[in-house]
Amino acid sequence: MALNRLKSIAQQVTGSSPPPHPFDPLTNVEIEKAVEIVRRDHVKLNFNAVTLREPAKKEMLKWLEEPSQTPRPLRIADVIAIAPGGKVCEGLVDLKNETIIKWEALEGVQPLITMEDLQIVEHIVRKDPKVIEQCVLSGIPKEDMHKVYCDPWTIGYDHRFGNTVRLQQALMYYRPHVDDSQYSYPLDFCPIYDADKQEIIHIDIPEVRRPVNQAKPNNYHVDAIEKEGGYRTDIKPIHITQPDGVSFKVDGRVIDWQNWKFHVGFNYKEGIVLNNITYNDKGAVRPTFYRLSLAEMVVPYGNPEHPHQRKHAFDLGEYGGGYMTNSLSLGCDCKGAIHYMDAAFVNRAGESTTIKNAICIHEEDAGILFKHTDFRDESVIVTRGRKLIVSQVFTAANYEYCVYWVFHQDGTIQLEIKLTGILNTYAMNPGEDTKGWGTEVYPGVNAHNHQHLFCLRIDPNIDGPNNTVFQVDATPGAGAVGSKENPYGNAFFAERTKYSKVSEAISDYDGVTSRTWDMCNTNKLNPYSHKHVSYKLVSREVPKLLPKEGSLVWKRAGFARHAVHVTKYDDDQLCPAGRHVPQTSGEPSRGIPEWIADGEASIENTDIVLWHTFGITHFPAPEDFPVMPAESMSLLLRPRNFFTKNPALDVPPSYCSTPSQIANKSQVLDAADKVSKLAVVGSAA
Amino acid sequence: MALNRLKSIAQQVTGSSPPPHPFDPLTNVEIEKAVEIVRRDHVKLNFNAVTLREPAKKEMLKWLEEPSQTPRPLRIADVIAIAPGGKVCEGLVDLKNETIIKWEALEGVQPLITMEDLQIVEHIVRKDPKVIEQCVLSGIPKEDMHKVYCDPWTIGYDHRFGNTVRLQQALMYYRPHVDDSQYSYPLDFCPIYDADKQEIIHIDIPEVRRPVNQAKPNNYHVDAIEKEGGYRTDIKPIHITQPDGVSFKVDGRVIDWQNWKFHVGFNYKEGIVLNNITYNDKGAVRPTFYRLSLAEMVVPYGNPEHPHQRKHAFDLGEYGGGYMTNSLSLGCDCKGAIHYMDAAFVNRAGESTTIKNAICIHEEDAGILFKHTDFRDESVIVTRGRKLIVSQVFTAANYEYCVYWVFHQDGTIQLEIKLTGILNTYAMNPGEDTKGWGTEVYPGVNAHNHQHLFCLRIDPNIDGPNNTVFQVDATPGAGAVGSKENPYGNAFFAERTKYSKVSEAISDYDGVTSRTWDMCNTNKLNPYSHKHVSYKLVSREVPKLLPKEGSLVWKRAGFARHAVHVTKYDDDQLCPAGRHVPQTSGEPSRGIPEWIADGEASIENTDIVLWHTFGITHFPAPEDFPVMPAESMSLLLRPRNFFTKNPALDVPPSYCSTPSQIANKSQVLDAADKVSKLAVVGSAA
Ligand SMILES: [Co+2]
Ligand SMILES: [Co+2]
């Protein structure tokens, strides 16, 4: 592994390596080359992002079809930078021909906040006299300013400041001791930070003041637990091993596993990107999805009091799910036999950086895949399933999001997201009423209601790029009980509504009808069912956007107004809340609302993208504090009428006997794993 | 293990064993004793069920409180039998005093169909001249009657036959070869079987005839797969081991694991029953649920044509989730270190029988339990979770249901159900239109639309038996955008609706508001949040009952009309569709609709039961055939405002570093499992 990596770096340096796959993220070498080319014309820049400009789909589909006959798509770097004085500019760099092919200055937009941007703010607030004054008013002596912390958030949008100045809001906290969790000690005021001037330009101070919490610390680290009685000692280890190695193959970033083949990309904004996902159906390599990614998210908080309306982070568009990603660690985040991939980024200074082990790829046992027993003779088949998981974990200030892309042997792709980390908290006085906008999760700690709304970008490629979406609702048949067409009243069917144009596809979830959405290739019928080959989106955690129509969140997070939007494919439409999200006013709404336009564009039997917003509404409870046990949500992309039979029938069973074997007492297939054992159980008595 | 079992049997026989726990199912010895006592007065009986009559809750709560000070509840057998001539009778037998304490003959009811009842029918249909005639008409030579099979189903209710005669409907199939799956060869007629006379009394014959399918077999056993190219060979083993043993203790049938303690019962109807579930909250043993079980289910099919309206099996009430349970096998159904429990039943002749390994109890790794990284210095905690799973698999003719009761370290109880097995199928002619009521999953095979609706019986005991249910809906705050109370339009809150009386609690799911239900102890507030201690029912797979109001299913499956009903606790109310389900007409509706009565009973701050109907609507596709990859659904019982903090904080972390450790470069906690390894990946090239 280490050797391979050294070899790969050496190859990059000497140029002797095979060229990167066109979907591969820019390498460290390519990032530095892009910076060098930009610097030839633009000397003084702070870099915000240097990332792969993905090849045009049309060009790429051709190349994927016949890589040896087709010119390899160029490696293009997509560069965003900020010049001294705050001038934002962006451009495209052709890495092969070493030319800047596009460069422009932008007005009235702010690119996302990087980790470096975030890191600076805390140092500034600690030294700001007005902040110190407020800390003293909160009961913190000025010599304790090193105990004051802040989580710098994008400002959302504040009409008082607009978007010409690059701003952050500093959510303030106090730590009695450096190892205490500051989220038990929220402060009640909120400084506004100017990133260009690197100074505090304003402090929002509430009418009712709330001095710093006097409760004792509420920690989760080792010392704290030891003091409270120590760790439980009764959990015996579980070992998960693959003595013969893993079942997947890796070619660069292309993964080959159980008939699935796909490319694992990664960028600073979306994190993991899965491209060109195909399924080998008995020799026929069938495309399923051209591209899958988490494209955006928004976390609106529900406290109506100023300035909490500004708390509605777009964690991907405003911070970057790639930039915030964790370096994962063996036996902690991931158990078993693990393949990691690193991530390369640019820093402010234009150097390349690496997050080691940004992506984890591993297999897990998936329980019973299928089973059937014939009740006549107990002839039986039982087959265990396996899944392949491509995952990352990112930390968005207080919260962590664990993202798992799961491939199943039955042709299903699952996206599971676990939420953990720490609640965003605000100060409250003893006896103060939360008014229902939050929960006192610990004395003096108010955790506000909020939603976590994710936007999944699905670029379907169901046996080809020309697809059509149908809404499917489980619906009782026509006719009253006793009628000719429904004599017993038991009739029901799958009501299918075709989305012919963009306006028709603007749709909400309906739990009563168990609504799903079929992405179909209407040019191809399943030979048995005579229904369109399709993948079905099955998603059950689909709350309504609770901020009202016309509210700031509603305006800025246009994607979140509905569960599903469908647009015609466009290479430039990757970011459902706009390319540059911080400080957008929502007037006009960026991203999906722009692309919808008059809604008249045809989305029938053409290259389309389905945008799906899902998530949870989180009413905090003390159980979520001081660190929150992971809460999981999950959605499925299931093949329906895509295969002619269960595609996993050839997964070797653990046990299989047939009626004739039982009748003849002949040998049956017993391939049960011989490592599982009866438990030796101690008595509780 | 084997030795323990021998010892336990020996103890039972010699009477030297400790007395059973009052919740323990009847032992084989007790079953035979009950039969013997009944036979003293009632010589000629075919036994339908001999099961534990669970102790009265009032009595049992006292005993659980102070077992040493309280008389041990008597062991009572609940006996159901059928006398020659079809007379149904039932009674209670006091096993200690060896007396029949209640005995009565029943009119107009039919107890459930046992496996023995089912097994007989196929032999009868094969010999019936009218059935043979229909087979010949279908294209099956009469000398091939040994190739004719049937799945005997309860008849549902057919007004032509009523409920005084015990009936089954025989869903007919053909197997070209004994090892072929008959579900590819459904026959189009349906004999009606009289269980008392053991003869066919009628055959339902459709107007349009459909001769037996001419398609080639569609099998899933080893030979078939070998013929089609063989099994995939690229799945490497995953070994799951617990070298130091398991983390749970077993005392009889009481399981003790990670602060949880509960009794695992089992009966012929519900299968697994979990009783007296408590959580040890730092020394305080706190009750959570008195009893949890899957109490009923119904599978209505949506084809309106006669006689398909009769297909709406109540798999628990009409067949028994215990009676149909599989004997599980190590390394196949269950992987890792497994503790099994057997199940004892009575047979028709009054002998006791045993299903070995009916219940599986084991632990699994549960991924990240919680994690947080401080973005300032990368100090981090990551703790892996563990879960304990109590499971069974039962086979209901064509389908299998895998039931997993999952205990989590964060205080959550999860019920997961996997559906696998084989679709119920019906014949169709080439080119025939399914009219939307089904899918041609294989040439000549029509799989009808259907729902799987389960009824979970929740007997909450949230810090005591007096509980109250609140409906919780995520709701935008009052006031338009710009109003004084909601200036930014972002306000939202958890709207709580108290269910004071039974009629108010009749409620449906609402996906738009992410509706949940809180089971609260209103007599106790969380000391931090000042909210009622509670467990929340979080369930997202809650389709509407699609058969219409007034239809047969609607009348018979009253529990399925709504997602939630709440009733006042009653020892006699265990079966939401009635105690004897087969051939009920639904006039009047049995079970919950009876118990609701005028809806006026108070359910506020008293001993209550919450009945929750959930499930899926299944529109079949070829992917589900010839055997269906498991489809999973899941619901949660989550502690909210029950604990004062995350109750799993004392689970040992895999890795934990603090800011001061990082600053001082001092030793951090690294307890990552040392068995996980980097994958050695072969190249796909
Ligand atoms: Co949250
Ligand atoms: Co089904």
C-alpha cells in the first residue's frame, strides 16, 4: 500500500504514470500546475478552490463508449480565487496546453468559506475590544479571553450588510477549561466578521441578556467519563476479518464489485461523486446512473428571534463537504478490510494539500439476501448478502455527517446518512421559556429546532441517457364497494403520472400514497412485464420545508421547496442553490428556481437530472447532548423492471436443499460459514 | 450447550429445576400436562393450541416489584381444541392445581389453521375427481396429479360458506419436476376444502380459462444456477468472531445486555414477545415497555376479480407467527456468536413438539455510535456502536418474514422486518392484460399488487404503567413572513396533541409533518428540558389501507384502518383482529373496533396500549422473482426527554484525544481494534 502510493507519487512527478481517468479529481501535481498557470497572469491571489472541471457529458459519453477511438477529454481546472481587496474571480485552465481558457471577475457573489477562512476568526474576536466588552458583560473576565471560542458561520444573508463584503457570523462560546465542551457555554451575542479586513464590523446583541452559564461542565472525553464512574467494561470485542482479501477490485479510482462498476470522484464541495455506474447483466454492461452526488444541503433553524434566522447553513455550498471531510482511521471509523482514497485540495496560498484517507471503501455482511422454505418438506435456500460501502465523514462546525453510498447485490443503491456530533446551542437564563422554539438540553443550554435537508443530485442513465420520470402513487381502484369494477372494494394499483415538462415535475412527498418516483427508459420494455426499464427512488424521510414561502430560507434554498424537481441535463447545472452560495439574498433565487424558468422545457425521453430533497426535522432532547448518538436516514434507488429476474440468484447460498434431495436423502449444499459459533453465555444470576 | 440442554430437560422431568419465570412459555412438560388434564374431562379432542395464559398484569407488576415477597403467579395453560364434528372449544387449565378453571364451547368461530391442517389439503386435492377434471382441462394429464401442488390458505371470508364449517382455499400450482418452483406454474381454479370432512366442497372456476403455463422452469436451486452459468466466484469470506465471548448474559429467558434487561417470550401466534423491558440508568432500573410484540398482520391483494378478494391473509391470527417459525441455522440465518432458544408447541394429537433454534440472539457491530472532531485542533472522539438482535424467521406459504428486534446502546429499540421468499402468483394467458392489478413477472405469471400491513402492539411502561400518548407534528409557527411573531418566516415547532380519550387517538400518518407519537409519563419531567419523560414512535413506512371503507378487508382488519389506535389496557386484549380470526365476516369487526366502543374511555395518564399499523405496498416486478431479494422496513422507539444525557457516553471510544493532549503532545486514547486491516486490492485492469 505504502509502496504503491510512493510509486504513484513518483509516477506523477516523473510524468511516467498513465494519464488520469477523465473523472479523476485533480492530483496534487495538477493543482499546483493550475496555480502556476494562473499566477503567470494573476500574481496576487488567495485561492478558494482549484478543482476538476468535469468533462462535458456529451464528450465523455463518447469516450466511455470507445476510449481507444475517441480523443481523451482535456484536463481542465476550475479555479476560484480572491484578489486582495476582496475581488472574486474565477476561470478555467487547460492543463495540457497550459492556457487560461476563461477568466472573469465576479460582482456581488462570495465563494464558499474555507477551513482557513474559518480558522482565522476566533483569533480576531478574542482581540476585538467590543467583543471583550461583551464577554465581560457576560461574566467572563477580560484576562480569560483565551477561553472564548467561536464557530464562524457564513452569515446566511443579512440585508444590512448585503453581499459585496465577505462576512461571517461568529457564534460565541466559552470554555472554563481548554478540554471542556464549549457548547454547554454559549454566549448570547454575535459578532459579524469582515473577512477581507479581518475585523469585527458589528455585534448583534439581544435585548434580554444572558450571562455565561454557571452549570458545571458536561463533557464526553475520557477524564469526564472516568470521573462519573468510568467506562462500561462488559463489551466484548467483535472481530471482522477477510482472510482471503476483499471482493472488490480497484483500477485507479474505478471500483469493480459484484457486477457493479463505477468511478469514485471527490470534490471540495460535494465530497464523494460516483460516476458512470454500470451493472454487468450477464455480460451486457448496462448503464444505470451517469453521476450521483449529494449536491447541497441546508439546515434552517426555527427560532424566529433575531439573529437566529441567519442560522441556516448550506454546509456544502457554503463550506464544502470535501473541504470539511475527516481523515478516517482504521478500526475506528471503519472496521474490517478497508481501502482508502486520499483527497487533494488547494490552500489559500496556492499550494496543494492532502487529506489522507478521505474516502473509505469496504464490504460488510448484509444479513439474509433471500430465503425460502417449502413448508411441505422443509427444502430450503438461504443466501447471505454482502454490501459495498463508499463513505466519508465530514465535520460542519458542531455537527458531523457520515455519508454512506451502499451498493447491494440485488441492484439497489442506497444512500445512508448518519448525523452525529454536537447540537448548535444558544444561551438561556434560568427559568427562561424556550417558547417551543428549542429545548433546554442541559441547564442554561437552549438547542433550537432545526431541519437537516439534503439535496441528492441524480443523473440517471437507465440503459442510456434519454430517460423520463413518472410519479407513482398507490391508489385505490375506481368504483365503490359493490360496483361492477370493484365489487369487493379491494382493488388498488400503481397510479403513474408522467412528468413531460419541468413544471409538472415540481412535486412533494405523499406518505399516504407511499409516493415513489420511477426513472424510466421508455424506449425499452422489460421483456416479461412489458413495463419500462427503470430505477425507482424510494425515500421516506421527506419533511416539508418548514420556513414559510417568501422567507429567507425559502428564497435562498429553492431546491428545498419540493421533494423532487426534474431538469433537462446541462453541464453547468451542478449546484442546486447556485455556484456561489454565501450571502445570496434569494432575490432572485439561484440554482433550481433559475433553471426551472417558465417550466416549459421538455423532460420527456431526454437527458434529465432529478433533484431530490430529503432529511429530518430535529427537535432536540437531552439525549442528544453533550454529543449526539448517530441518527440515521436512508433512501434507495431500486431496479424495477430493469432485470428479468432477481439479479442476485447466482450469489452462492449458505444452504440449499431441494425436495428430491430431501426425499432421496442425498447430499445437499451446506456452505455455512464454519466460523460462526454458539455463544457461551454467562448466567446473569 | 448440548449438555446444558440435556440438564434442563432432565430437571424438567425430575421436577428439580427452578420454577419457570412467570413469562416463560409453557415447557414441553407443561404442555403435555395441560393436555392430560384436559383429557380427563374431554377425551376426544384435536388440539389447536396450548399456550401460556400470561399472568394478569396487575398481579405480575407486583411480583416483578418484589418477587420474594409476592406469591408467584400461577402457571395457566390457554387451550384451544376442536372436537370431532368440528365443535370448537377453549379453556384455561391451572397447571399447579391440575384443574380446568374455564371451559367453553364456541359457536361461529374458527381457530387458526395449523401447519398440520395445511399439510393435509394437498393430499386431498390430488385425489379429488373434480380437481383432477380441472387439472386435465388445464392441460395436466391425470396421471400427473402428483405434480399438482397447493398452498392452502384460510378462506378469508366467503359469504357463500359462512363460518360454521372450517374451510381453506387451495391456491393451485403445478411442478413439471419435483424440484421446480411451482410459483411459475399457477393454475387458474381454486378448490374450497372442508377441514372437518377433509374433502373439497366447491371449486371456483374463472370465466376466462388459463391453461397451465408452457414457459420453461424458473428456479433458484443449485442445479438451475449451475445450468445458467454457475455461481459467482468472487465473493471472499467475511468472518465475524467474538474471541472473548458475547457481551450479554442469559438467565433462563431473561437477557441482560448494555443496561437493557428483558424477558424473551414466544407464542404460537405472535412469535417473539418481549416483556418487562427495563433500562438500568446509572443504578436506577427504569421500566420502558411492559410488553412488545407483533400482534397481527394482514396482506390484502388488490385484484378485484373473484375470488382474489379472498386473498388477504392474517398471517399471525390465521396461521401463527410462532407455528410457522423456522429452525434457524448457524452461519446461514445468523452469523457470529449466537445464542438460540427453542419453541415448544402442541400438535393435533396433544403431544408436545419442539422447534429447535426458533429464536436467535446475537450482537452486531453498529458502526459509528457517535463522533465529533474539533475543527480547531482535530481533537476527536469516535465511538463505535453495538447492537443486540433478537430474531426469528417465519414462512407463510410463499413468503418469509424475518423479524429483528434490535436493542441499541442509545436507548433505542428498533423493529426491523425483512420480506423475502416468493410472490403469490396467478395464471395469465399470453398477451393477457393485467389491467394494472398485477405484473407479469415471468411469462404466464401474474403477481398481484398487495400490501403487507403489520400491527405492532406496544404496551408502554415509561417509568411506570400510567402513560399518555401525544401526537407530534412539525409545524410552521404562526404569523406570515414579516409579522411580529414570525418576522423572518423561519419559525417552526413541535405541535403536540394530547390523546385524552380513545376516539381522539384514532390517527393516520402524516409524512408532511413527519408525524411521530410520544408515549409519555406526564407525572415525571426531565430535569433539564422540563418535558415529559417519553419514548417516541418513529415510523415512516405507513401506507394507507388501500381496500376501501366497507370492503371485506376493511371490515375484518379493523386495526389497519389507521396508523395508530390507543386503548386502555385490558389483560384480554392481545389480538387486534380478534382472538379467532379465520372466517370472521367483519360484521361486527373484531378486536380494536370492538374495544374502541364509543371512544369515550379515558386514555390519559392511565395504563394504555398503543397499536401501530405499518408496512409496505408491494407492486411486484420481475426482480422479485423467482425468489425475492429481502426488502427491509424499520421503525424506532426512541427515548426523548427520558435520559438527562446521551446514555451511551460511557461506551468505550475507539479513539479519543483532547485539545490539551494535542497541545501537549501527550498520550491519547487509542483503542482502535487491531484486527481491521488495509485491504489488499487486486487491480481490475
Ligand atoms: Co440536528
Ligand atoms: Co410482497
